Amino acid sequence: MNKPLLTIVMCFGMLAGCKHHHDNESGGITYAATPLQVILPVELYEASGIAPSSSSPGSLWVEQDSGNPPVLSLMNTSSGTILHNVYIKAATNRDWEDIALAAGPVNNQQYIYVGDIGNNDATAAQTIIYRFPEPSSSTDTVFTADRISFTYADGPRDAEAFIVDDSTLDIFIITKRENASRIYKLTYPYSTSASNVAAFVGVLPYTGVVSAAASSDRTELLVKTYGGIWHYQKAPTQPIDDCLLHTAGTALAYQLELQGEAVSFSLDNQGFFTLSEMPAGQPQALYFYGKN
């Protein structure tokens, strides 16, 4: 959602809070401190989430948030061009805020999860995560999708980030606006025909979370705020909440984006991407931080 004044205030607040802790090394894994940059030839004004494509390697799925149609764009990461748009007829874009590529109920099938989880004024009592098999590069429309609707155990929350645990299919939602971002868990199997309850599992030592991602090999996590990116290493079978709550995260070097709301690992785990909403008066760019 376009909220420039709030964004600028939060952005520099987050930056000030962690500027003395930025590093490009995390437990032996290092990332480039200066990212590669690709200027987008087509603007995605409200880009809010990105995820790698397994059906079209070298591309990212991009979503935009409220005010936009329920469409995913397939972006080439080398050129920034949009290769394909897919209309998600089975979904409504109330406030899409994050997206993930992960396992699902059918073995050896990759799924797209779209989080309609934004709730700026905490007026939506129920939020939804849509799930459907990843479209091919020739698919124009997704006609059916699972609706994983849920409420929070302790009342409505505004969230812009979630992570799917590939090994268990549990979903972890991370909130944005509290003084310490809160983590909630949807335990699999969750219902796709009735509302679920997301259980509170703990808090993070920072606030303002706007995106999160897990590597495809299940050994790394990223959590993004407007002003920084936190990196976590985990064992492949370690639960995500256990990792986030009991492993020290490392703040990676990050080139500040005016309204950077999206982060994703590359499909081959050789780095990660960030993308911002369209900045006023500036070109929109996709950034890639390669693994050293």
C-alpha cells in the first residue's frame, strides 16, 4: 500500500536502530556488501513480494499489493523485463503483502503461496493465504486455489511477511507494527474450508518486518525490515520458529531502498534479491546480493 510518509519515518528509524550492526558475514556464510542492480524497464508501482520460479529458472514471481488486480508477474532477473502475467481468478487482492514458493500437499509439486495478510488499521478480522500449484510460463489464468483463511489467537494484526516450512508445511506469519514483531504459527494440516487460528509463538528483537524468505535447501532464513535484512542459519530439520527465536540473527549489509518491501533467495541459493515499490522520481531496481 502506498504510504510514503510512514515508510520514510519507519525506514530511517529502522536504519538508525541497526546501522552499527550491519555486516556481510553470517556464521561463515558471506554475501556481497554491494548488490548488482537491474533497472526495471516496466514499473511495478506497488511491488510487495517476490519468490523464485522453479518452472522458469532465472525468473521471479512478483506480486503487487492493494489497489491492483490479483495478478502475478514473471520477471527475468537478468533484464528486469516482465515475461508473463498470470491472472489469479480464484483470489482477491485485498492487500497482498508477501509470496513464497514452497512444497505443498502433493509430493514433488511446487506451490505458490500468496499472503493477503496486510491489515493496516486492524479492521480485517480474518486474513487469507492462497495456495496453488506454481503456474507454468504458458499459463494465463489460475482458476482454482486453496484458501487458508485464519484469525490470530489474540486479535487482528497487521502483517507483511510469512515463511512456509518446506519440511512440515507449517506457515509462520510475522507481524509489522508492534514494538517487537510477533511470530504466529499455522500448524499443518490447516483447513482450506473453514477458518484457522494462528497461534502466537514468540517475538523478534526488532520491529517493522515487511518480508521474509527461506532458502530452498532449508538452511537459511531472511527477515527484512525497511532498514535492514536479518540472516539466520538453521539445520534443515530445525523448526523455523525455533531458529528465529533461539538463533542469533546477523544484520547483513544492505543498500537502503526507499520502500523496499520484498526479499527472496535465488532458486539455487547463490544469493538473494530485494525489490522496492516504485520510488518517486527514481528508477525502480531489482538488487541481487551474491554469495561470496
